[in-house]
Amino acid sequence: MNGKRLAVVGALGFVFGAGCGQGGAGTAMPGMTGFPGMTGFPGMTGMPGMPGMTGMPGMPMMTPMPGMPMAVPVMPGMPSMPGAMGSNFGTVALTSGFTPDPHVVNGISGGGIQASTLNPACAGWVDDQPDHIMQLNSAFNFLRVYAVSVTDTTLVVRKPDGSFQCNDDFRGTNPLIEGIFAPGAYQVFIGSYSQGQQANYQISFTELASNLPTG
């Protein structure tokens, strides 16, 4: 962990118990039967309309009910995928013509993921979670995003379609991307060029072609 955030992962599960007393786990009490249709424990059946509740003896399994979303576990160290909208330093929501321009926020660069493993064009070391979510509520004919720091930083942007736009050392050691942007949620990572390094930065969002990073 690089100290930028604390991730708390919650889990929802069903725990089934049977065989209280001397009967032991996985056995039914004498004379005890369940509901029709449930299997998995001797002497226990399920409720009508709940198919799929079968399992190994002593370890029942439940299939999702129709319309119930199924959680997908995230492997440790795996960067967030599009649609996972958590971030280290919050969401920047922009509509074309926004004020003030530039819109500036702060953060801390770096992380344990080598950016080139996300896309060969990307450089530096980034966190496994985006530093910012850039939520564009309209199309932009021109938008510029750049970071300024006293150390060498990199910029990685994952677009809503899963493609990447990256930059390093646009001006001095400050990265910048710009162009036409469609509406949607963009994941923005500010990396440190050197592994294990972290630094404070300011990231700016601007529609002004005259607005550029210094240094």
C-alpha cells in the first residue's frame, strides 16, 4: 500500500447451518424436514420457486435470483476497470463552458502499478485505483488536462471505451493531454516516473488553448 487510500471491500454471503447439538454439522435433526426443492443437507429441501440451491454435502450453494446483480471480486493489485468509479481524490464533473477555467484540484502521484502494463505508450508508476474521475457531461471540441509537480510525473487517462491516452514530459517534466472528448466517465491516473516515489501535484482542466503548464 502506498498510503494514498484505504480500500475496504465488503462481502455479502449466505451462511447455512444444520445439525445443532450432538448430530454434528451437515446432518438433520431427527424428524426434521425442510421445504420442498432445497437440497444440500440430508432431510432438508428448499422453497418452491428457488431452483439451483444445490451443493456439496455440508456446503450448499445458491445461484443468483433473477435480476440480482452478482459481485465480481477484484484481484489485489489489479487496476480498476471502466465502470468501477472509485477514485483517490474525487470526481471532477465538467460541462463545456465551465467556470472557473482552468478547474484545478490536488493529489499525490505514484503507485505500485507500472503504467506500461496498462498500455505500452504509458510511462511511470500509478496507483491501482484512479486518482480522479473526470465526468464529462457534454462533448468537448477541445479539452486540455495537465499536471504540475516539483517531481517528474506522468499522465494516464483511460477513456470510457477502454482505450488509453498517455503523456510524459510535455513541458519540462509536466505531462499533458488534449483533444476532442466525448461525454462519459474517464479514469485519470497521475503517475510518478520513478518507482516508489510520491509527490504532491496540481491537475488542471481547461478549454483555453492559451493555458499551458509552466516549467
